[in-house]
Amino acid sequence: MIVFDDFTTEGKSIGWARTLLTSVKAEQVIALTIGKYRDSRHTAYQLRPSTTVDPFEVNYHLAATNFATTAVTGAAGPGPDDALKATMSRFIAAARSTD
């Protein structure tokens, strides 16, 4: 499963998408962004193994204790255009190798 977000600030939306997909047994989740606002620290949240999530349940109550957290430092890298081109080149090469 590939989750694509154009830009991220703190990584919460794409992190939550990854969390939901892995909780419903997605074999692999690849999170891609082409840019990040601000050089900043953010927190990556990972559901603890004892916590399960049903994405079809409407009223879900999770607490901070349901997550393991890791501080992640944002950094500037190559421009978003370069990153997107490199990523798309890899997808095209992979698709061609399976034809």
C-alpha cells in the first residue's frame, strides 16, 4: 500500500494513515511525501502491539498510552522535484520488470 501526501508538517496525517493500514494487516505500507514544511522535530506514533484498531468502528477512543513514540528530526534534503522524479523512476522500473 502506498500513501502519498504532497507536503507534511509534523507527519501526523501520514503517520495515522500508516497506523490504520498496518492495524488492518497491510503487508507493507510505504509513506511518500515530496516536501516537508519547516525543519522541525516531530513525533512518530506507532500503535503498541497490544492495541488493535478497527477502521470501520465509528466511536474509537485511543489514549496516548496506546502508542509508542519516537522523536524524529526533520531535515532539508534534495528539492521536492528531484525526490518525486527519483521515486517515480523507481516505480516505473519496478512496473517494467514485472511485465
